[in-house]
Amino acid sequence: MKLLVGTLKGGFILEGDSARRNWKMRGPLFDGYETYDMVADASGGKPELYAAVNTWTWGPVIYKSTDQGKSWKRSAKNPRFSRKESGLAVKRVWNLQPDGQGNIYAGVEPAALFVSRDGSRSWEEFESLNYHSTRAKWQPGQGGLCLHTIVMHSKDKRKIRVAISAVGVLGSDDAGEHWRFMNNNIRADFNPVKYPRYGQCVHKIDYNPDYPDTLYLQNHGGVYRSEDFGTKWIEIGKHLSSDFGFPIGVNKTKPDIAYVVPLIGNGRFAPDGRFRMWVTRDAGKTWSPMGRGLPNRAYFGVLREAMATDAEEPGGVYVGTTDGQIYFTRNEGRSWEMMAENLPRVTSLSMSPA
């Protein structure tokens, strides 16, 4: 298997053996440009790799590899807004998401959604979302007005959910023709209205594709679960050391297991400097800190895309830090090992099956 690593100074690929014990690293890729996401699309059999690279030469671009990352080609066309009168221009590509049917979705800053149906040779935009009637009132989070999460229902590809900071969750049930806000019961503590229609700063959403209706969400304040693909949310993080954090991960074989990294909101590091992964094994009823092998004192953070889970048994979890370390567990969080260190700030992690 491969772990695809995005950093602020290029991409890296870590190749592991079948036991997930030994890993070899390749990189940096993309001439040291900031790489916000790298993903694998296995819909055609042999995985094709894609990378969202934000350059100061060509602007935000998509790279593609058809040979397991040995060589990369920059796409001739990249996500761009079609309405010149809107004054909108793509600043960064934040998130890439294959849908398993050969399509690649891209979430960008300023918040918008695009799709390529031809292997990144061309891109279409979702006009009903990108020029939403409320768009003029959308406000950015600290990292910008970014569409950073794209979730496709694995059994009904017409259903799409996206998360935008600081707008919240929007969903479509008709392949992107129409969109609605889906922030029911999600808090916006920084807002005078605690439960607005929109204006929440959702940080990340994840799920187990075999149980697509169950979503887990890490918010600017609060951790949540939905059993109906985002229509209603239940808060499940009240017993964590902090309900603030960025990434959230779900075990890919046991849907009741999820992982978060609680952080202090202002400092963006673990409470008391004790870096711990918190794990629930009962869908959020209870949480436990797991720290065996992790540093007892550390003042780094973990960004929203910098966590990945594999589909092995027992499940593996991979987490990258703002100080350039990657830690991983092969036993669902009970113990941790160092995979890599002294990398640039890790912006994203994702798994490739081969």
C-alpha cells in the first residue's frame, strides 16, 4: 500500500510492506510547491494518482500520474470560474475526491465545487452551489473561505455533501443541481446566533463507505454524528479534553470506531501539550485517549486533511503534524510508531491501495 503525503513544500509517497511495518519514502514532488491534497482513483482498476498543487508560477493546478507516482503530468486545464462578472478566481485547490465511477471532484478557495469527467483534462463547475443566492454573505474561516470536504454517498452517487469554512455543510440529492444547508444542531459558538441556518465552521467530515448514511463531523466547536447522511446531527464529543480540532477519521472495517485529535482553539496544539489521539469504539458514547508511542510534550497541531485510515484488520490510522512528523498505528490506536519526521508541514494524508 501507499500513503500519499501532501506538504507545504511538495508531495511525498511512502510505500509500505504487507505488514505495514517498513516504509520507504519518495519525494519531494512538484518542485516544492504547496500540495494540499493527493488521492488515488482506482475506478479503472489500476490506481491513477491526482495531486492538488498550488504554485506561484501557474496558479492552482492538478497533476496526474498513471504509473504509481513515478512521473506526473500537469493538467492542461484546471478548475476555473466561468462567470467573469462574478469577480471570482480560484486561489487554491483544497480537496480532491474520486467518486469511484471515473469522476474527480475538486473543492477550492474561494468556496466552490468542480468536477472532471475525463481524467482532469477538463472541469465543470456546479453553478447552483458556486453562485448560491446566499454567497455574498458567506464569511471565511481563519484558513480562508474554502470548500475543503467532499463526501459522496457510496450507494447513491446523486447524493453529495460538502463542508465549507465558515459556512457549514451543504448537500445535494440530485447530483448537484440543487443544494440546501444541512447544519441542523451544529453549533457556531463564535456567532451571536448559536445555531444559525449557515455560518458554522465545519472542519472535516468522514465516514465508512460500507455504512454511508453514518457521518462523523469535527466542528470548530463540537464533534457530531449523523445517521441520515447529514440531515440531522447529534453531538457526541462532550467528554473529550477539547471539542475543538481539525481532522476526524473513521475505521474502514468497524463503523463505530472513530478518531479525533483535540486541540486548543487559540494555540492549535493539544491541551497541556499532551498529544493524544482520542478514540471512540461505540459511535461516540464514550471516548478514550490513546498515547502509547506518542510524545508526552508536543506543541504542534494536525491539519484537517492530515489524517487517514486504511481498510486493513486491525485498522491503521495515520496522522501528520504541523512540525513534519507522521505517526501511525496498526492496532486501531492502542500503540503508535513514528513513520517519518522532519518533513515540511503536513497538509494531507490519504491511502492508495497499490
